[in-house]
Amino acid sequence: MVANIPRVGMRMVKTALAVAICFFLYVLRGEEGVPIFSTIAAIICMQPYAENSIQVSINRIIGTLLGAVFALLVLYLIQYIPYQVRILRYLVISFAVIPVMYVTVLLKRTGASALAGIVLLSVCLSNVGYTPLEGAINRSVETIIGILVSLGVNNLHLPRKRTENYLFVTGFDGALYDEKNGISPYASFELNQLLQDGLPFTIATERTPASLMADLKGLDLRLPVIAMDGAVLYDVKDKRYRATSGLPKEWVDRICTLVKEKEYHYFLNVVWQNVLLIYFGEFKNEVERELYLSNRRSPYRNYIYGEMPEDGVVVYILLVLQDADADALEAELKEMDTEQELLFLRDKSETPETYCHLKIYHKNATKKYMLERLMEEIPQKKCVAFGSNRNDLSMLTSAQLSYATADAEAEAKAAAKRQLKGHGGDSIVRKIFRLYERLPWEKLPKELREPKE
């Protein structure tokens, strides 16, 4: 249970620091003014991304000045309304919110609307002991102090040393992505920050590219992803397949012929013209029919009844069989495969107890192989890998440094060179952050150190 408690984020820490600085400045000024306005502005203006903070601060300053100007007009107007009919005063103040927010729309500064309304109300409702002009100036100065403090704190960074000559790669399901909660807000925020700072990072997953992209929560990935157990390398920016490890046509023909002789049904997963298509025929059991019926509703799977095109690349062949039939078919195919060109994977997570999904790939359809293909195209020639299950084994064993999550499967823990103390995506992202942007006094793990280090 403790592992699922969200950690205190850096935005919270920065917000508290900005509020403290506002109080400190209030004391330095002889405790003149009302610090609630500067502290509120500091809280409102703290942004998750430093690159947004300057633009946001400009918007907030514009909103502050607009709110002060309209408040000044309202204060001069309501002084002619007798106090006995103060409900009319409140109505005037209330409806003054409309023009001040509308002006921000006209100026295309809608991000300033909320603060403009807040400043308007704060000046009008707390203008005790001041002339209208003094009240508007004081509240504006207090608010702008909070905005500038927030801007300064948000752009405050400790000096760090970057490790730019390593590619960072992680598994997805069970690692970065949690089935119940998805990618955590912390992991998404921190990864985007690192990616914008130039982090060489990608994901290796069993999913199809489309299914993966649906759950990335706005991660701004720059490098191609390794998908379908390493069978494809997919460019998320250009939306095209950069590389595939497909089955040779002669093997597709031999496997399909044998499967038809045994009166089994198969699904052909084919990349054709940069689209993933799934070809199928007449079902032979209810389990595969249920698989089709549950998956065909997904916008990320394209099922086609019939024969595949001649120039399509078969990424893998999927059969839904009883365990005994899968054992017999795999044994027969291995006997035919004298050159060991085929790779067999089993999955029982979505089938009844006596059934399994048998996937047949080319031997090069591994995360390790596709990772090597990717590294041929980028400057980084060494890798730091993170994983949690048996599908990650090939990249965990081949990486210069690899980590298994605390809740990883036993095989993944055995394959990884090190183990994380935490569970899931947050622990992975924290480790990436500490490796990629470490403090000057922090040393890299020995596996990553250069000879002189």
C-alpha cells in the first residue's frame, strides 16, 4: 500500500518556497502591504514546465494591470452609491467581472482572465484606508511581486551533469505503465521535462504501436519505439515503420500449409503500406472467436477477412490453441526449422486455463535485436534498460546497465544487473533522472563510468 502513495512533487516544493520568499520580502519591506495577494499570485503562477513560466507570467501581469484599472473605475463609480443600498454596490462589482475578462479575450490573453478577476475583487473588497488609486497600485504591486517570485523559483535549477552518451529504454506494461492507474502524473511530467532537455529515451513493448500511443498520456517521445515484442521499430513522429523483423515468405507458406492441414485457424499480423492489418479466416474454436469479437471493437486493430497482399510483411502468426495442440505444433515446426529461424512465444493471460496464444516470429523479432537496429541510427551506442517481465529479458541481459522493478517477475530480476527499490513507473523515472541529470558530487554506476572516471 505504501508504494502506491504519491510522492511530494517538485512543483509543490517550489510553490512552498515561492510563498516563503513572498513572506520574506514582506518582512524586508517593514511588513507593509498585504502579503496574501503576493502569496496567492505565487501559488497560481507556479507552472509544471519552466519553459511555460515566462509566457504565463506575462499573461498574469497583464491580467493584474487590467484588474487594477477596472477596479479603479468601479471604486470611483460605487462611491456614489449610498451604503444603505450596498447590495447594488456588490452587483456592480460582480458584473464588472464580465468586461475585465472580456478584454483579456479581445487581447488574446485568456490565460490572464482568472487573475484579472481576482485582482478586481481584491482591490474592490479590501480597499480599507486607501484612496481608490492607492488601493489599485498596492494590490497590483503585491500581485506582481508574487508573479515575479514564482517566475524566479520556477526557473531555479541546481547545477547538474548530463549523461548524454547512453540510450534509456524501458518496458511498458508492468513497468512504466500500471494497468489500473496508467502512467502516473509524476512520471509523465518528469519524463516530458527530461525529453525536452534532450533525454535519449524510448519504450520497448509487446503492444502494437497504435495501442501503445493510446496510453502514452501525452509523452513527447522523439525516438522510434520498439513494438510487438521487438518485431517492429515504429517512428511515432512520422507514423511509419522504420524497420520490421518479418517472417520470410517461404516460412509463412510452410507454416500456413501445415496449420491448414491440421485444420487450425490462424491470424496473420501484417504490415502493409505502413498500416498494421490482421488477416483471418474461418474460426475453429470459440476462444479465438471471442478474441476476435473483443478486439475488433478497438480502433487500433484492423481485422480483414481474406488473403493478405503479396507485398505485405508478416510480423507474426497467432494461433489460439489448447495447450496440448500448441505443444505438438511447436514441436513439429521446430523439427522443420533446422536453421532455427523461428521464435515461439506463449501467452495465457487472456485465455481459459487449457488454452494459450501461440505466437510465431522470426528469430530476430526480439527487443535486443531491434534495440541494436535503433542504436545504429542514433549517436548513443550504449544502453540503460528497465524491465519487469520475461518479455524484457533480451534487452535486460544485453544492456550495459539494466534494472528490474521491485515487483518484477523472478526471471526479469535474475536477468537485470541491478534492482530498483520502488515499484513501477515512478521508480524508473526517478532512476533515469538521477542517471541522466546527476548532481556534480554524484557518481555514475560503475557500468557507465568512462575509464578516466
